[in-house]
Amino acid sequence: MTSSGPTAHAPHQASCRRAPAAIGALSLVALALVSPLLNDAALAAPRMPPAVRRSSPTPAAPETREGATVLVNGRAQQARWRWIGAESAPSQVWLPLEVLQNQLGVSSRSLSDGTLDLEWFGRPLKVPPDQQQALDDEVAIDALPLLQAVGVGLGADDGRLRLDLPVTTLVGVRSSTQVGIRRVVLDLSGPALVETGAGELLLGIRGDAARLRELQGLGLAARSDSRGLALRTGGAAPSRVFTLGEPSRVVIDLPAGAPATAPAAPAPIDPRLQALLGRGVRWDRMGRDGMRINAVRVEPANGPLQLVPLVRPGGMTGLGTLTQLAQQNQALVAINGGYFNRVRRLPLGALKRDGRWLSGPILNRGVAAWSGRELPRFGRLSLEEWVAGSDGRRLPLVVVNSGFVQRGISRYTPDWGHAYQALSGNETALLLRNDTVVQQFAAPDLERGVPLRQGDTLLVGRGGTVMPWSQGERLTLSSRPSSPLGEAQQVIGGGPLLLEGGRTVLNGSAESFAASFMTQGAPRTVLASDGREVWLITLEGDGTPGPTLTQTAQILLQLGLRDALNLDGGSSTGLVMGGSLQVKGRGVVGSVHNGVGLVP
């Protein structure tokens, strides 16, 4: 997702080297506007001094190959890729960050300037924002340095990219207990592929029977096949999985309270949900216009399950799988929610739960809003906020608890997390307690992080914005939603709005979506209503990338729906039924920030 500013720009094309800073699953092309704070420097090309020109042959452009299938040790998945250079010796290999993280095991973190700090088996790679690109709806980087450093074999033909890393040997298993976690370390004979699956880890390693018994004793049930080991944890998903080098190791952090033994096979659909199917909860699987559709519907007022936004515990920073999100919120049914910044792992849109703005709306985008067991209402929403001092000076607040970085003043509360850390360069901040400025912070303080305690409000100034108040001054904060939707107890944002009152209201420019996003085919996730029941819907292409937004709206009208909101899609699209992942947007498990679910 690109960031926002006063001037519209087209999404960056293949030839560009600069990518926007804010990215989600279907998010890189979802915003049509570029943040002046993040991208002004990129808008003006440097002037070159005059020079004497001599005619010379124009160098041939390097060969470029592209495709939409990646074979990881022979296992196929849908993912865009780009190969630049000779067939036998590429100069660049562009892969989505989602593939690197979830299918190969690359660890990543984001620095305050948007740089990606990657590591894979001890091999580091820093990727600044101007070296991040869009491949359709995903953020991508040139992964060739990492792939070569670890020894991945490469090949490209017929629209398929081959990534091959020999299966290595598990030479040792170690375990230790630390504060809040139980750590399992796998010692390997060399680097291996580490894939996050549906409730399991798929590792390109082999181990003998004695090693498998050790893993079982540590709560990791193992099954072996030609690709390596599949490890499943018991009761709780790993809180973190990462790799180390010299020697090669895979580190698995489990919650301290996780069971010491793990089930050998995936759990079936929760019997509580099985008992409700056909008795208050309906699950339809159908085909329509070449699309596979899953639709779960329930009457919220009188049904057995209640609709709620799904959020990760501990704040707004971080991603997880949809299965984890459902488990953390005790949801029997779950779909993925709104957009997020994949690089920084932060929300980009409205998310309100139990009356608290965990993340504020942006760009007057579509939302669904409800309180208690009422049917969701749909529309577009923005939030007007102001801060005023006793001297009468009054300044607008641009966003609340958001990863959407803009010039101006943004507001952060403890719902953001236990601390705030700078999201851009040269920020300043005021900390309010009981509406009084108790501390001022400069850029170095914010780079290190500022703790947020209950009752605190942190006002962050970006892009040179000056806040003309000092310690001890009392400030007044005011907030007003653009419509009654913002007064509901629960709000989930996405966009664009598809249907309202039984008619198509698709308008990408009204919600600052890029033209390319509006015409792209992709897996889709939708929250909708027929006027009596709420519908949780996924749509996937049967042999195609998936429906466009226009096709999605047409299909929803054919199904008799009156109101519908597009949520994040692409690799994020997912449906969990009773703990079992039934839909994976591009055939693999994607990372998500939030979701929508049905709870008892």
C-alpha cells in the first residue's frame, strides 16, 4: 500500500526502483497517493550537468523473465516473481517478502526509515525503501544476494521459478526455558528451507528415529516425507521461529505453558461448530462465474454466534496466521480483516473493538460497523480530531494509532502497545497524562522507544510539524467521526466499499485506491449482509488469479446481498472453520494483522 499525500501518483512499475513504504497483502497498489513525508525526495530527479555527447551503441536491455508460480524444492505455490539477466546467471531475482518470510524462513524487521533488515542462517541483507518494488499486490525485493549466500539453486522457465536447497540433516536437538517461553534449538548440518504451514512447520531436514523421539518429547510431533520434516506443536503455535548461522540452526520459541506433547495429525473441525452447522450457522461452498466461493452466514440478533473484530494480544505491532488469530480470540469462524503494512507489520485502516480505536480510519475508506448483536452497517468513514491549548491554538490530528505515516500530528495510546517507536525520521512528541503535557521527546528518544502506560496519550509530530506547547500545559483533545458508523462499538475497515443498499457503489478514486488495484484479479475476502444475515465470504479463481473488484460486486449481487465491504485479499485471504484452515488465498498460509470472526 502506498502512503498518502496531496498528489496522486500511479503505482510503481517494474522499471522503477522505488517502492512505497506501506505494504500489505493486496496493499502495495491499494493506495494511489504517495506520502510527502516519505517520498518527496523521490519526486525530483537530480539535475545532471551539461556534457559533450558522443554517439555510442545503446546497450541492450537485460533479459527479463516473469511468472506467477514458484517451486520451492518442487512444491508449487502461486507467487509473482521477476528474473533479470541471463538464463544461467541472473543479476537480480525479485521475490515477494511474503514468500521469503513464510516459505523460506527469512527473518525480517523494519528500521524507522523503512529499511528492511533481513537475515537467513546468519546471512544479513539490508534493503532500503528505494530498493523495494511492487510485484502486482505484494512488496518484493531482489533476493539474489540471500539466495546465493545460502546456496539456493535457481532456474526459470515456462513462467515458473525454481528454488532448490538440498535437504540437510538434523544433528542435534536442544531445549531451554526462558522467561515466558520454552526454546527448542535444532542443530543442522547446513541451511534448510523453513516454511510456515497450516498449524505446522515444514523443514527441509532429515532426522533419524532417535531425533524424532526427542522432538516428540519436546512437544513437536514430527512426520517425515521426501521434502523433510513437518513439525506440529501441541495446543499453542510458536511465538517465534528464526534461523542462526555458523553452525546452521533453527530456533523455535513456544509459549511457556504449551503442552509437552503434540498431536500427530491436524485437529478436525471443532465439534462445537460442527453441531451448529445447519442449526443457526450455514456454510455454503459453491462455484459461480469460474470462481470458488465459501460463504458462512449467521443471523447475529438470534444466532448462536456473535460477530467481532479479531486482534492479536499485546498491541498493534506484529503479524500472525489467521488460525492463530482465531485461536487467540476463541473464534469458531474467522476471515482475515483489513490492510496492513507488511514491512513494518502495522495496521493501515479502521479497527475498533469494544469502543476503543485500536487503529483509526484513513482516506475515507469503506468500513463495516456494529454494536452488540446488531447487523453491521456499511459506508465510508473518516475521523476528524483536533488538539487545542489554553492559548487558543488548535491543530488537526491526522491519524490515531496507525501505521499510516503522514506529515502532521498523530495520536497514539496504550492500545498501540506497551511502547511507541519512531516510524519516520526526525519525529518529536509530547506525552500527555490527564490532559497535561508531562514530557517532551526528541527524535533520539523516539528512535529508542517511549513507554505507554494506561491513561497516556502520545502526540507525535512528523515532517517538521511544530507542536507549540511545553511541559505543564493542559491540552484539549476532540474527536468527531464523519458519520454515525464511527460511534459503533465495533468497526472493521478495508475497501473499497462494494455494495450499499442493494446497488454497486464501487468507486476506487473516492477511497484513494490505485487504478491498477481496481482492475487486478486476485483472491478476495468480503464482509457482507443480505439485510437479515451477516456473510463472511472468500472468493478464489478456479485456474485464474481471481475476480476483479467489479466481478466480485457482480457475484455478490447475484447471491442476493445488499451491502458488502472488500477486505484485504491476495495471499492474506483465508477462512478458518473450527480451528481448521479451509481457504488459503494463494495456496499457502499468509500472514495477517487482524480479522473478523464469529464467537460463541
